[in-house]
Amino acid sequence: MKEFSLKILAADRLLYDGRAVYVNLPLEDGEMGVLAGHGSMISAVVPGVLSFRVPEDDRERDAAVSVGIVEITGSSVLVLVDTAEYAEDIDVNRAERAAKRAKEAMQTEKSRREYTAREFELARALGRLRAARKKYK
């Protein structure tokens, strides 16, 4: 399989910078898979699970990502997100508590702005849980 350059950059750290043969991204209109030679585009990333395969050991890696953007060219994919963490680094109990807190807060929020902020918190927590649970399949 052909390879391309993949860089996953969160606001606080570089999660991955290397070669990949495949990446699956959570986008606004659903998931999208990318292979080498993909057409150029820029799109919004939403909270969810980003998966990619590295050529060295043909192993798939899963990461929970939050909101951001992705730039795709024929030879590279650049993912810029607020947060990103590998599935194996996620504390499932903490993510479950965060999801519960966000759901409870959504029920009591009065302003649309605060409700939307809680929606993003819930989406991030659920994305983290999906990534963490995927590693056990």
C-alpha cells in the first residue's frame, strides 16, 4: 500500500508525526477514510475516534479527538484539533463521569450558549469512551 505523511497535532501536544497508509476521520457529515493520493480538501473535524494504520507494523492506532480541522493533499494529512489522546491512555471511569456531568448540566442550562458548551463536552466524553472501548474489541 502507498504511504503518506500524517501529522496529528493537538493544542497541547504532537500526537503523531510519521508515515501512514490509511486514516479514518470523524467529520461533520460522517466518517471519511483517506488513502495516499486522496484529492485535496479542508474539512471540520468533530469529536470522535480517529483511526490510522502505520506501515512499520501494519497496526491500527485509535485516538479520541475533539473539534478541529483537517487538511488533506495527495501526499499528506494534517489534523489540527483541540485535544487528542490514544485510546490506551484514556481513563474510562473519568470519561464516564464527564459524560454524566455534561448530560446533567444540559438539563439545567438556561442559555443556548451554555447548552452548546455542554453539548461539546458530552461529545468529547462520548468520543473518548468510543475510542477506549474500541481497543478492547
